[in-house]
Amino acid sequence: MQVKRFFAADMRTAMKLVRDELGADASIIGNRRVAGGVELTAALDYQAPTPVRPNPALEAELRKTQARIASAQAELTTRAEQDAGKDRQLFANESLLAPELPATPVKPQRALEASAPATPAVDPRALDAMRFELHGLRELIEVQLGSIAWGQLQNRRPQQANLWRRLQRMGLSAELSQALLGKVAGIAEPRQAWRMLLAHLAHAIKTPKVEPLEEGGVIALVGPAGMGKTTTLAKLAARYVLKYGSQQVALVSMDSFRIGAQEQLKTLGRILGVSVTQIDPGQSLLQALAPLAKKRVVLVDTAGLPANDPALRLQLESLASARIKAKNYLVLAATSQSQVLKAAYHSYKRCGLSGCILTKLDEAASLGEVLGLAIGQQLPVAYVTDGPRIPDDLQVPRSHQLVSRAVGLQAAEEPSEDAMAQMFAGLYHNSAQRTG
């Protein structure tokens, strides 16, 4: 029997190390939390301890002892009832002699406190250790269930498994992939199933019926730093000026935190012949927009601030004001990781989002992550940008074109078996959270 310890940052990574080194037949015989992660003890060719054979003589003695204990408890109960009857009779006689006294004796407070069972103190460290053990066991079960589910899918429905792989190569989330595959489960022919799946994906991507610049009004670009807000605003302004001139458009900057942001927007305004208004941190957005009420389009550039910055909350509250009626668009870079995109949405949704603008498509390795967020949060994709040229690299998107581009950017390599098993384990984890 081969026994080895494995250290990793989390349970899933440790399980992967066990499978890579000892194989799928290894058994987990211990796990505990250590500094910096978890420790798993795994064994290969592990033999479970043989059960001890029963001893008839010992069992007979145990039964006799249990019978004696039961009879002694019954005798004690009988005596207690008899003593209680005597006490009740005694108290009844006393109540006849002194009716003003209570029929039952009142115990002193100290006696009550002494007779009350002491509540055992709970050790917080023991509770934390128990939670860790339960969390580790849940992760182990989820990984095992994910591996089993993926193996069964490959054996029973290889066509469905192939579609799963192709969607993972596009970067789509497991939940979105599961929903799309459920819509083509009854199609047997592989090519037709793939075409219908892409059609459902295109239908899930929402785009505005009227271009935001054509509708006019106050259009604000929000999002974390580095997403391309200012460059996108420049492209929008140039697009409008080339079509309608510079008289009916104005630029407003709320970014007084980034070095050079004001000069960058002023330079753009001079080139396009458009007025630029700078809003100081203590100035009201409503007051700053009042002189621009006659402009057909007002483009607002905002500061990309951390989620825990109090200035961000004030900025979003200003944009959410019903008196301003701003249409706020979340700018998302297609090069960002899935967790970064989700964090951006949850930080900026407080201002009320009218849609999103996808940037840096020319630098992205896949589009599945950003399209999955737009679909999952029902954000219409208003514009896409795919280069530095102003305004040539700004387009009004079409859903089928986005899907075609996502298919063209899919990874060349097939996802590994471990990656697919972990994806199915994630599905079990998310379903458990929803039911819990």
C-alpha cells in the first residue's frame, strides 16, 4: 500500500494532485486544514480494516448488564414517584392547616440556579474546524459527482458531450451551456444541433432597437478603470459629429481623480469643436447639466473607482437620479476575466444600467465570458469596439455577428477531462446553493 500526503491551496487542487500522481483508484483516508491551504492523505491499494468478529460470551454479559441497568432505573423511578406522592400528601395536609401558604414550596433563586444544568461552552475553534471539515467533504463529493456525471455523459450521449466541449472552447459558463444544450436535446443530427444551438445563443443576446446616439439625451459611460471608457466616449462623440455636426453634442467629465483625464477630454473637445464641462467632486451633476439642456446629446465620462470607495457611491447616486434621466452603459473589456466582469456588474448596477458596451474585441482571446455576462444579466449590447481608430472601430452590433466572432475565437485545444469534471462539479455546487 502506497500512502502519500498532498498540500494545496484548496480541496479541488489537492484532488487534482491526487488523481495526477496516484490515479483515479486512490482513496482519501484523511484531510485537515493547514497553514496556507489543505492537506490530503491518500493511499493506493488501500485495504479497509477487517471488522472484528462478534464474541457470543461477551455479548451475553453485555445483555445481562443492560438488563440490570434497566431494572435499577425502573426501581429508582418507582421510588421517586412514591416520594413525590408522600410530598404531595404532606403539602396537602399543610394547606389545610395554613391555607394562606402556597401548596407547592418555592425554591430559592440560588437553588434554582444550582439545579439548572450548566450550558456547555462552545469552542469557536472547534466550530471552525467542523465547518472546514464539512466544507472539505462537500467539495470531495462534488468533485466525485462531477467526474461521474461527465463520464456517464460521454458513454451514454457522446454527441451531447461533444457539444459541451465546443461550448467550453468558446468560454461560455456552465450554467449558460446547460440552458442552451437543453434546447437542442431532441436533435439527433450533430450539425443541425450545433446550428440550432448557435441560433439560440444569438437570440439570447439582446441589442437595442434604436442606436443610443440616435435617441439622444444624457449618455453616461460607467465601469472600472482600464475598460476603455474615455476612448469609447471619444469614438461616440466623433461618430455623432461626423453625422450631425458639433452644435448639438456636449462632453462632461466626472473624472477628477485620474491624472491627465481632464486634459485628454479637453483635447478631444478642441479637435471636434465640442464644449467640455468638468465637474468637481463637490459639484452637483444636475447643476452642471442645466446649461446643456438644449443639447441633443450629452456624453458623460465617469471615474473608474474601486468598489469600496465612498466617491463611487456618490457618483452612482448622481447618475441614478430621476431628475437627470441618464442612460448609463457599463463598459466591459472583452479581455477581462469572468470574475472581474461579474464584480464590475455588481459594483455599478446600482445606478441603473440601460445596457453595456463591449470593448477591446480585437485583443480578446475569447468572447464567451463577456457575452455570458450580458446574457445572464439581460444587458443589451449597445456598441462594440475592436481597435484604436476613432471613430472607425466603433460599431453597432448584431447578435449573429457576435456569435460568429465568438465561434472564430474559440480555443484550438479541447478542454481536459479534469476541466470538464470540475465544470460539472461547479454545476452541482451552484445547484446546492440555489436549493440551500
